[in-house]
Amino acid sequence: MWQRIKNVLVNNSVMARVGITLLLIFIFRVASYIPIPLFNIELFRSNQTWSSGFLGILNSYTGQALARFSVLSLGISPYITASIAVQLLQTVVPSMKEWQEQGDTGKVKTQRMTKYLAIVLAFAQSLLLILGTGVRGSQIQVGVDSGFFTYFYMALVVTSGSAFAIWLADLITAKGVGNGSSILIGVGVLTSIPIMITTLSDKYLGTGEWTDILIYVLILLLYVAILLGVVYMNIAKRKIPINYANRQGGKTRTDSNIPLKINSAGVLPVIFASTILSVPLSIVGFLEGSLGAGTQSWINAIFNYQEPLGFILYIILIIAFSFFYTFMVTNPHKIADNLSKSNAYVPGVRPGDDTKNYIARILFKVTVIGTVYLVVLAALPIITAWVFGFVGAEAASITLGGTGLLIVVGVAADTTQQLEAQANQETYQGLF
């Protein structure tokens, strides 16, 4: 391990990329403190709606920029949403599906479409966000006209902030280390960890009771245990051995395999389920007072995943999207076809449909394990909040498990692999 770290540290090119990445992250964090012009920030901070539901999730992904009502209130999230939408469209739209087979040209078209859609989504989300703040009374600065064009102007500012975040992410990907979009989200999530530790310390260490200190240590140990479990599941794979027919004498070699990740869908199913459930709750929160008490209670019971019915719907959405996305990105038919073209086969399985069905069965079993893991991880913050009695702002700040931890671990693992790969590449190039 120390040798691998040394290889990275002594490589000037890689360290330069690390420096560029850190500089761009610093710029991103500084920009997240720039408030939107014409907005009364003090009135906005008193609104607790932004610490729960979809807005609470968005706030954690943007590094608390939404709570500060910054120009980066939406951050990189519109681009992530657009990426998911484009991937789904490529499964149903024939012309977009062809892009996947066009190599670099197809990738350029996909990226261009994703960015255009991200800008449109950013404007729509920011305009809804800005208009929603005025439903309970104007929160525009005194002396400023609170007409539609003022909200329109502020929505353009937030959209520009998202475009700036997308540009920074592209720079990180091209000039730095790792995937820029993932790194910006991971950095945003990391900012919630000090807040969690501070909230825990204020709750348990200020009383002087030994039982509270014991609970504090127990929670930290539980967090570390969950972190180790997420790391293990992130790297876990089911390998299907592959034999390649050797044209010389009919012999075979068995030095390859098909690695199927236990959690191929990553954090996307949880994000998808949280978004679907939380958008109606956020709209109801904006329209508080305009809807009847019975309607609000009915919507809250269905879409709030902290309620029994909402929690069941939350789990169902995670399971459905996990299977859908996994089989969308890992196509057994395409894998079997590629094996036939490469003159390869799975030992003991006939090429063609038998290979496709065999891979599909293995993938289904692996996805079941991965989906159960996702469900447990998504339910942990809710369960631990109930066990330890976290409510309100405490429950929003103290999250044991959840999507944030999965994002941070995934980004850290991917960035580490790219660092090592670039360091090794530079070492090999220096031999000649």
C-alpha cells in the first residue's frame, strides 16, 4: 500500500492534476457562499422546509448551498437528473439508442443532449424554487419589485450557477482526477459530516452523563461499522469465468471472467425513489394554507417515507428501479453476443441463448442481494432516528447510512483507482 501511495506522490504529472482538482473544488466551495441577488436571506433561513424531503436531499448534495440560498443552490443535480433521463430515453428512442454504437461520436451527442437538458431542468427547478418561496409571503429584499420578472431574473442566476458547476465538473474530468460530477457531489455530502459530529456532540457531550457519553461512542462506532460495510459492498463482485477457444490445437485458456458488481445500479435507485416521493411533499409545503388539512394529511401519509405507507412505497420504488437500471446497463443478450463474437464461452454452458439465460439468472441473483443492501442502507437513517430519538433538525443532520455515505465511498474508490492508473501509466511511459 505504501509503495502505491509513493508512486502517486512522486509523480509530478499526477500531483499537478490533484492540485488542479483541489483548486477547482475550492472555487466551487467559495461560489457556494455567494447569495442570490435581491433575496432576503435572513427571512429564508427561518424556513425549515429546506431541511427535509427532496429539498433536504438537494441541500446535502450541494454542500448546504441551498440552505444559504446561494447561486449554486441546485449545484450539479440538474446534470445528474438529465443523465438519468437521457439513459432512460436511450432504451426507448431508436435514434438515441444508436448513439451507443457510434463510439466517440455517439458519446459527444449524448453529452451534448445531457447538457442541454440539464440547463432546461435547472431553469425549471430554479424558477419553481424561487416562485415557491413567495407563496408564504414575499421574501424579496425591501424596496425591490416582487413581480414575475424579478423571480425570472433570480431563476436565471441560479441556472447560470448550475451551468458554472457543470463547467467545473468538466474541467475536473479533463484536467484533474476522477469524474468531476461525482467529485462535486461527494464534496457536498462530505460537508454534512462535521455538522453531524457537532450535533451529536451538543446532544450527548454537554450533559456530563456517562450514559450519554456511552451512546455517543456507540453511535460513532456504528457509523464506522456501516462505513466499512458500504466499502465492502462497493467492491464486491460476482465473477463468471470465461474460456477462450485457442485456434492452435483446440486448447483453451481460462484467465478471464465477467465481473458483475453486487450493486450495479449504485445510488441511483435511492435518488430516484426519494425524488419521486419528495416532490409532492415539497409542493404541499410551498402551498401550506392553500390546501385543506385532510388533503395535506392524505398526501403526507402516502409520500412521506417516514410514515408506514410511504415507507412501503419508498422500498417498492427502490426495488423496481434497481432491477430496471441494472438490466438496462448490463444486457445479458449483448454480453452473450460479444462472447460469441470473441470465440469465448462460459464453461459448461452452450453459447447463444443458454449463455444469455445463464448470465441473466446470475445477474438476477446478484441484483437481489444488491437491492436488499440498498433497501437496508436507505432505511438505516429512518431506523436509527427512531431508535435514538432523533427528530426535526437532529434527524436531518444525523444520518447513519443513507445515500450520502454510498456516494462518498463510491467517489473515493473511483478517484483512488484513477489516481493509481494515471500514476502507473506515467511510470510505464517513462521507461522508454
